[in-house]
Amino acid sequence: MTDNDFDDELRLDPGFADRFEHDAKKPACQLYLISPPRIDADFGDALTAALDAGPVAAFQLRLKGIDEHAIADLAPPLQAICADKGVAFIVNDSIGLAKRLNADGVHLGQDDGDAREARDILGPNAQIGVTCHDSRHLAMEAGEAGADYVAFGAFYPTETKETKHQPELSILGWWSTLFEVPSVAIGGITPENAAPLIAAGADFLAVSGAVWNDPEGPAAAVKRFAAVPGMGS
């Protein structure tokens, strides 16, 4: 049985999570920033402004189609900014690059390696996340492999990457009800549409374009996210 067969055969009741008592002490949802697909020498200023504007848990350096040596040259000043602000610096896709940079962690797509391999290479303190699309099966596999978080999405239309999977909100409630590993919601998230994801049980909101492309600047966008009910302050 494939992961799609599993998810299709065992259709999730949209009200599944409502049948259970929930921990009133669950931490507030946190913001997880993802870099724009391209950055320039001035991006450090934008990152600093964003991190100064409100609480941010993590920053992921995601530069597709760029040589890893070039990424390694761009990363150190951004990594230093994150360290100064107490924000986890996560590398997208590459376990080797995360090791080279001594990053705080790595985010793995389904074709980027296994969480166990990442743990062996990066050590016990690394933050390892895994993309699980709209699949409960993939999420359970990631959790069993030792992932520190699982990412579901895209929940909303997005121009950041091609959208092939669109999970229902109920997957967040199902996951948070049955598992302790945090979940990250991703895909087209803005301050205006974030509230349902938080209410459904997302522990983190992964955001890119809504912050970096905000007409008022990244700081204004982060402030609006911080004002959404249920977000960490």
C-alpha cells in the first residue's frame, strides 16, 4: 500500500480532533520564516528588520537552483544575524550543506534524504524537519525516523513553489491530537488567512512571500502576523 492509498482508504473525519480534550497549555503558534528564492547583498538588512519586528522561531535558507558553494558564501552573515536574535538557522534540502555551515538544522523534502541519516550526520541537537505534503502516512514515517517537526502543505495557493498537494485543515488537528512532534503549516499563508491554521492545531506557520513581498516591508508583515490571535508574542 502506498502512502496515497493509506490516506485515501482511511479518510480523515473533519471533526476528528474535536472528540478529544486538548492541552490548554499548548504553546502559542510560532512564525517560521523561509527566505525568498533569490537574495542579494542587502538581504541581511531585510532579515534583521523582520526578526526585530516580532517573535520568529526559525529562518530557513532556501535558495533553489544555486550552487551549494555559492549558498555557503551567502549564508554566514545571515547565520550570524539569526544567532544574535536567538532564531534557529535551518538549511533547506542539503544535509551536507547543513553540516558544512554547522547550521541549527535541516529541512528535508521527500527526495532529500532520511531523518535518521540527518541525525547521524548532524548530531542529536540538530533540528530536522520533513516535508509531508498532505500525507498522514509520510508524517508518521517522519516521526518514527526522529524528525523534530513535520510540514504539511500547501494549504493555500502559493507562487513560491509548484503546488501539487493541498491538505485539509483537519490533518493539523489529527496530528496534534495523536502526536507530540510539532507540525508546520506551509503554503500561501498570510496574516489574513492564518487564523484557521492556528485554530486547527499548527505549531508553526512557514511564511515566505507574505513577509518579503509585503508592500510595507518585512517588519510590517511580521508585526501583522504577531497580532493574529494564537500567535506567540
